[in-house]
Amino acid sequence: PYSDRTKISDKVVRVGLQICRRVARKLASKLHFHQLPCCKTCGLNASGCDGEAMIKARLNPQLCETAFQWASGQDFTAAVLSSRVATGGEGVVTRTLRRLDELMREVTFVLRHDLASPEAAQVIQNTRLLARRGVLAAPSAYLGEAEDRVAEEIEAEPPWPK
């Protein structure tokens, strides 16, 4: 659950969360302009919705802190405990980190192959490799090979000639 009081140990992560909140408010405003709800609890009524419900439903600073701790080299248990994710939430953390790995893989691919930005792709790939260890690097017991892309590598070079 979202909490403004969650301790975020890294300044860059804190700033990133602030940017996410700002973008979420803008998105909620655009949705409201088109008479669309921003979340399940959005009323679009006269009192208005400022997007905070959407932020609270979609943004989890505790998981951001856990991902940061994990990518910084902490072991899984210490990362989960230090960010105060509820007991029994280890599965949620694992699933979230695996989704983050997949997102970084896809962003790296787009940066390399579609946007011709190999430097930015390499930064994301290096971060991805820091986080892809332990339980995250193990094949999923629940997903088949076709759906489990966590260990899949990305081509180092784009397919077009230089």
C-alpha cells in the first residue's frame, strides 16, 4: 500500500517517485478532462479527484525501496525486511522484480533497435544485470519457457548494419 512516510534510502529513487506522482496527477487530469475515471474509486464529481487515489492504487514506494536494495546487492531477505513489505509478501516482491526485469529488457531492446541509443540501453542493461541474480535468475516454477523471459539475453548489437 502507498504511504508518503515510506523511508526511501536513495535520493535518486525519491526524486523518481516524486516525478511519478507528478506524471500520475497530469494523467488523472487528462483522463478527467475526457470524462474518464482515473481509478476504481474516482468519482469525477464536483469535489473533484486530484489523482491521489490512482497514485495510491498504482505506486508502491515500499517496492521501489526493495528493488533498490536488491539491485544494490543486499540479499533478498534483507531487502524485503528493510523496506517493510508485509510478512508473506515475498511472492509479490519476486513477481514485481521479475516484471521490472522484463520491462528493463524491453526498454533496452527499444533503445538499441528502434531509437539507436546504445549508451542508454547499456546503462539499463547494466542495472538489469545487477538485479538479475538469486531467486530472480532462477526459472519460474509456474511459467512455461515461452512466458518466462527473465533469463533471456538481448542481442548486443542492433540488426541493421553500421
